[in-house]
Amino acid sequence: MSPAVVLMLLFLAGPIGYCAYIAFTDLQLTGQAHESFVGFENFRTAFDDEDFINAVWLTLVFTFLSSIVGQNTLGLALASLMQRASKPVRTITGAVVITAWVLPEVVAGFLLYAFFRRDGTLNEVLDLLHLPSQNWLYTLPILAVSFANVWRGTAFSMLVYSAALNEIPKEITEAAEVDGASGWRRMWHITLPMIRRSIGTNLMLNTLQTLSVFGLIWVMTRGGPGNRSQTLPLFMYEQAFQKSMIGYGTAVALLLLLVGSLFSLVYMRLLRTEV
């Protein structure tokens, strides 16, 4: 364990500790010779900042829609359907879904921007169907970026749940089917309890990844219009690198780390109880 512990301390604990120090200073990128210790002033400023509160709210909405509901539910549905599908269908579906996952985040963001923009693919299809056009990047930007994150990240959940479903003994589901249990009852009373740990692990990993999404939203909306899709990573970037307030931006980063830790504790608590 010693080499792993040394690497963790060097490349993880060390930078986090240095960031924790910076968060309590007024360090700036320009116009400052030396930083000064300001205590909890950066954190007080954050909680008094309406833009920060808005970013926290949008981060929670984005995480709930795209990770907890979108990727998790769609991944489980695809994994369940692919178990019953023919081999060609499984191959094609898996290839399409995984292709979206392996695309670089910037490329995926540009593709979804081209899809949602006013003269993009979606409106071309709606025009062909004689339906009213939309402009979600302006009217519902947080919904547009949530959909983009679902499209890009569902493959991970699908792979996790496919592996979990394959571990369920077929004798159990076949016995329930013989006893007259419907598909929904088999899913609720047999499948979900038996893959509970996989669900918890997938939720935790997806949530932590979604909390840190930056490139996808930056390419699609840059947090706009205004700040209507500005999640905490974008708010942190704006404060630290556009407004040069490294101390304040790092304090926001620590608060984001705290949010991720709270989610992790909840999921680990759920995983602790054995079936």
C-alpha cells in the first residue's frame, strides 16, 4: 500500500491542501505582489453573492436531471432492453451509445450546440414535420446542457448495469416468470434489489463526474445567456481566471468539493447496508 499512499499524498492531498490555503487568502492573478490571509472572507462573500447561489441551484438541477434521472434511468433501461434484443441490435445500439461516450467533451459540446442552435439540426427536423421551431439554448439552456450530458454519459451507466444484470442467476427470474410475476414486478422485486450495490456505485460515480462538467457547458452556452446555465465549475472559472480572483475562485472550488463529498457520503451510507 505504501507506493499508492505516497502517490495519493503527493498528487492529491498535496494540491488539495495548497488550494485550501489559497482559499483563505486574497490571492489574485494580476496587480498583486503578495497575498494576504483573509480568513473566511471569501466564503462569506460567496454566500452573500446571488450569482454563487444561482450557480449552486443550477448545479443541483443539472446534476439531478442529467445524472440521477437521465443517465441512471436511461442506462438501466438500455441495459435491460439489450438483454432481450438480438445480437445485431445489441451491437448497433452499443456502438452508437459508446461512440457518444468516447467523444472528447469539447467535440460532444460542439455537436450538441449544432443540434440545438436556432438554425441547427433539431429545427430542420421540426420544420420537416411542420412543428414549431425552438431555441432551447436561449429559452431553456440548463435543460439543453442536461440533455447533452445525458447523451454523452449514458454509455457508462449502460455498461455498469449490463454487467450487473448478467450476474443475476437466470433461474431466479425464470422462477418468478413461471409464478406469474409481470415484467415490472420482476424488475421491482428481483432485479433492482439484486443490483442495488451497482446502482449506488453508478450513482456516486455519475454524480461526481457531473458535478465537475465544464467543457460541455462552456462550448454550448458559456454559462449563458446571462448566467442561466452557469454551474459551479463555470462560476469558479469566471472568478479565478476571468476576474483574476484566485483566492475567491479557489474557495468556490472547495465548496464544490464539499458538495461532492456530501453526495459521496450519502451513497456510501446507502451502500453500507447489505441486502
